[in-house]
Amino acid sequence: MLAAFFDSIPAMIIATGALVGIAASLVGTFLVLRGSSLLSDAISHSIVLGIVVVWMLTGAQSGPVQLVGAALTGLLTVFLTELLAATGRVKNDAAIGLVFPVLFSIGVLLLNVYARDVHIDQHTVLLGEIGFVWLDTVSLGGYEVPQSLLSMGAMAALNLVFVTLLFKELKLATFDRALAAALGFMPGLLFYALLALTSATAVAAFDAVGAILFIAFVIVPPSAAYLITDRLWLMLLFASLIAVLSSFAGYGAAVLLDVSIGGMMATMTGLFLVLAFLFGPRYGLIAQGLRRRRAALAQAV
């Protein structure tokens, strides 16, 4: 059974997309709740600089060293953003828009100047190609397993362990930073740890899906889940479920329409967001309209 699973190209593509979605949604939920979801876009672009610098220093194109380098670049992005915002001259969102294009541009220039003949380019980093994940395999227990499946499975497990073990601390730091600091939970350190995981997840996802689909998974499923429930643990669950369903539906629709698999998966996350916006039990437009109608009828009586 396992051999048939790993030999199935559609199963490998869908499973990889689902794991990227789960890993991204787990960290993205807290970014959305903090109003910092734009940081995922900034990080996913600026860590191109980290990738090429690590390659220039070590020659490594993947692996733990790349994850560490990308995580440090992501933290540098956040540090520079907060440093710029602290001047009071620009708002936080404007600071993000000023910092990450600079870091991304430096990374792209270094790629074109020093890594022109190396299998690292901005097109691959941004777009990826999830349809080819089954070609790059490693032998594990007698099975040929896609490397992207292993790396994303590891990141999804790591993010799940982080969120599970620090759920109370993350919840308090997200909704009441001052109280979290008073209780000694170090919300600033938790936030940077969350962003480091976001950076590492982005790098692990690059070979398979690229930055664009990663950003969609970080932001859209948690946003859709936010329209469905007010419970944090349910929001994490629904966000992950939406990401998995988007992977299944996106692959099926891409095959049917003969279009980009990654692009269709991202489109499906948007479709689920629209459905949540319309039919969400508490914040959906239809539910709000019905509540207003009932309230108007009650007042009329």
C-alpha cells in the first residue's frame, strides 16, 4: 500500500501541497490574528538574500544551513522593519514595504551576478513547480520518497509541536501582549520564534511550491477560518483543513482545466475565503443579514 502511495504522482503532489498548507497555516494563524500577515510576504521575498548568501559562503543549496540562513534573514527583515517604524517617521506597514524590496533586490542582484550558472534563480524561488516534486526522491525504508514531502512533513511536525507546546503562551501573547509580558511569557521572543519558523517553512516550501503559493497558504486559510470561528484551536484546525481541501480541489481543477497546479491551489484558497465570507456562521454576510432581519422583526413586534 505504501509503495502504491509513493508511486502515485497525484498523491505525491496533493500530499506535498497539503503539508505546505498545514505548516503555513499553523504559523499564519497567529500572524493574521496579530495583524502581521504582510510580514509573511516580506519574509518570503527577502530570504532570497539569505539563500544566496548561504550558498556563497558554504556552497549549500538546501538543507539545515539554508534553513538557518533563511530564518536569520527573516528575523533581519523584521528587525529592520521595527527599527524603521520606531523612528515614528513611517507606519509599520510602510516600513515593511520599504525594507523587503531592498533585501529582495539585493538577493536578486547577487543571484544574477554570482549564481547565474547555479540551480538557484528568482523564478524558481517565486513560482516553484509542485507538479515535479515526484522527480526529486530519496530512498527511505526501501521506498522512493519525494524530498519535498519529507522536508514539508518535518516542518509541519515542527510547527505543530511548537504551537501545541506553547499554545497558552502564544494565545496570551497574541491577544494581550502586556499581560503576557507581565506574566513573564516574553511575547517578543515568542514572536521572533514564530517568524523564524515562518522563514524556515518558506525555504522548505520553495522547491515545491514557490513563494506565491506559500504566501497564499499562510494568509488565506487562516483568514477564512477567522470568519468561521472565534475559538483559536478551532481556527487552527479549520485553517489546516481548508489548506488540505484547497490542495485536493486545486489539483483536480488544474488537471481538468490544464492549468498551473500551484496557481489553482492558491485560487481554491481564495474560493474558500469567499465561501466563508458569504456563509460563515457568525461573520458571513448572509448570517449577518439574517440577524439584522430578525432584530428588525423583533423591534417591529
